[in-house]
Amino acid sequence: MHTPRFGIPEPLASRMTMAEQHEYLRDALPRRRVLRGGAATAGAAAVALGGAGCAPAVKPDPAPAAAPRTKAPNVNGALVAPFGRHLALGADPTTQMRVSWQVPFAVKRPYLRIGLRPTDLSRKVEAEVRHLHTPSLGDKLPAVDQYYLHAAVDGLHPGVTYYYGVGHEGYDPADPRHFSSLGTFRTAPERPEKFVFTAFGDQGVSYDALANDQLILGQNPSFHLHAGDICYADTTGHGKKSDLYDARVWDSFLAQTDSVAASVPWMVTTGNHDMEAWYSPDGYGGQLARWSLPDNGPDPRKAPGVYSFTYGNVGVVALDANDVSYEIPANKGYTGGDQTRWLDRRLGELRKRSGIDFLVVFFHHCAFSTTSSHASDGGVRDAWVPIFEKHRVDLVVNGHNHVYERTDAIRGGKVAKKVPIGEHVDPARDGIVYVTAGGAGADLYEFPVPDSYEGHVKDLDEVESYHWTKDGEKNEDTVEWSRVRYTGFSFLAVEVDPGPVPRMMVTALAESGERVDRFDIAPPRGR
């Protein structure tokens, strides 16, 4: 939805960039005396430098005057249990894994143990601590200190299952008392083989979000793509004085996600709700504290949600659509065009790489959607759709609209081939299919026309919709490409088969497990 404003009055916030919101909050803090009772300095809101192979964090901003730090509580490490584990692939998923977790208090000498058996966790990797401080940004919420821990594990063997445990001084995961806390992961195979990945966007903390997580775990995916609007620490984001940012929602979210992300790499990118103005001028200081993602994007310190990786015969590219959005321009142009230039280069490199049969791109704002809430973002269409078509991208996954919607194959903004449920598409010949998978758990949106999905097909030749223009207005459209629409909680499951004729079998599953859509992508080998 709208950009979180942390209590900045709407008439002012609506005209501010993310950097201006950040400056406003930092300047206003001493005047408003929101750090009551000697809370930590604003400088601690920025995070420490990233570790090897991880996206480095932003440097601390100067602390406002008269904002004394509270002393961290001296807690016995034996009484502090880690939580909120979440894995991420490294830039080379065959040999790298990033393990992240959280502790409720500061601990000494955090580390990760890893091995080939749960009884032999002989390798020990020192963890990096990223401390994130959030002052009281409203009258009803306390200041919050959060401690995110990250271990970069390199030198792994391809296609191998590893056991791991996370700990610190006083809490050893190798202790038999803590065996139930051990996790596992499997590195990518050296040569392409069959695998499944899953995807959605707009999750938050809810029963439906948790239910989707458990269904995803049942797919046994090799990784999961999260297309932004991750936890909704600002649940409304309306830019009103009554809006409050509650950093503690991140604790609930990561605890909720632990059950799946502790074994399935959780590859996230940034949505508009993930721009949190307090932490840094671009709003991504919080993201840099919580996640360790591949650091091969245009500038991982500036754009943490922009990166790529390859898994088997699939190249995956994550983008930050806040950079190009016409609808929500708080961060529009913040990379100075670097992201778009990098996208063009990276897709070209991946397309030329031997053994890559499919290119998948995921990001938040929709290129093509018809909901009454956000519909399509003309900024995404103008900046990136021509690049997708130039490099013959096979699948584009978005969130932002809290529904499931799937297009026909599109080229040049028009239907190049109708793709009914169960149909096959060759993107190089037929055009690109765009999927909105925004039903991860946040409150659902509505379509202006009836749903149409497997078992309940109601095909329409035209749908009246709109797209956002450069001046922030809605331009009415009559579209022919809206093929599948489902108003319900759901996610995407993609089975990749690198056989003699490579295929991606794309399925959308409802929270109930019911299948609501399916189609196949099968470009000719070598194109």
C-alpha cells in the first residue's frame, strides 16, 4: 500500500522523498523528546558493516544531541535462545549459504556450527552482529533494540545436505539439550536436476501467512522468492498522524517464518512497505540489518533488494521497483539509473551463459494487473518491460496487489498469445507471462470483474482497468490480457525439469491446497 511515514503529517509526507522523510525524523527526534527514559542514540539505528559475502550495511548517521544511550542489559547467555532463523543463498548457491537469526538481548561471541551429521557439528563460523535501534516513534510504542546475527558459510560442497545450529557464549547448539533447535539445508547441485521453487509477495503476520508457509514447506522447495512488503511493521502506511511504526512486528514475523525459512532459503526483495524512513536516507537501513543477500547487484549498500543468482538451469534476478514506481515515488530514481543499467547487463550475461534455460525476474510493483487497489505501474512498464522482452525473460513475478492474477503472453503491451489454464507457452516466440502472486497473507484486494480460475473459469475479452502515469495519475485502460484472477490467499510453485526439452511447470495453489492455475513454459533449448 502506501509508504510508511512514521507519523509525519500527510500533507507534508505526500510531498517528501524517502531521504526527506529520513531527515525530518532525525531532525525532529530531539525536539519531540521521543527517546524517553534515556533510550539508545539515533546513531545506533544504523547497522554495523556487513560480513564476508554479505551485503555491507550503511554507516551510522551522527547521533542527535542529548540522546543518551541506555546500557544493554547483562543477560546470562545460557538463558537466551536464538529465534527467527532465515537462510539465503549466496551468489553461488552450490558452495555458499547465508544463515541469519535473532536474539532478544545482546549476547557474547555468537557463532554457527555446521556439519554433515547432527552429532558432528565440527565446523564453527563466527557470526556478525547487526544491532538495530528504533526509538519511540509515537506516544504508544516503546523504544526497541533488536539484534540480528549473520554467518556467511562458504566452501560448501554442491548437492549436499548440511546440519547446522546457531549459538553464543552460554548456549551451544551442539549440546544435546539443544538438538531440537538444529536446522538443515541443501546446497544447489553441481549439474542441473529437477527442483521446485515457490514465490509470493505481501505476507505480514497472520494465520493465513502462517498457513501459506506450511503449504510451501510441503512443496519441498529449493528456495523461495518473496516479492516485497515483507512484514508490515507499519500496517496501514496511510501517512496520517495516527500511523505508528512498530519494529516489534519484525520479531513476530521472523518467529512465524522460522518454521520454513530455517531450511528453505528465503530470497526477499523490497516493496513500498519495506522503505522504513528512520533507519537511513533510502529507507533500507533496516533491511540491511535483517537480511544477508547476494552482494552482486549494482550497489549492495544502496540497493539491498537488487541481486541475482543461478540455481541449476535457472537464472533469477531480484529488483527494487521503488526505484521506478510512478504510483509511490518516495524512492523513485534513488539509484540514478544504475539498477536499470545493471538489469540490462545482467540479463544479457545470463542469457548468454551456457546451461541457463530460463530467466525469472521478481519484484514488487506490478507491470500488469487489474485490481481496484493498485492495478499496473507505468513506471515499471516504461523502465523494464522493454528490457525483459529484449532478453526474452521467461517469467515475471510481482506482489503489491493482494490477489493472484496471471496474464496471457504479452509482447509490446498487447496479447501475443492467449494462455488458458493448462496451456503451454514459449516466451521467445509467444511473449512473456506476468504473475501477480500477492496473496501471501496480508488483507486481500478486489477485482473490478469476477474471479476466473481453475474449476471456475469466467473468461472475459476485456477488463476495464488503469495504470499509473509519470505525473502520479491513473490512466484508464481496457485490457485483454487478464487471463486468471483469484481473490484468495495463495502462492506460486514452479517445478523445473532440465530434461531433453527443458520445462517450467507453473502452478498456483490456494491456502486450502486447491490448485487455481497451471501453465507450462518450455522454450527451445539454445533458443
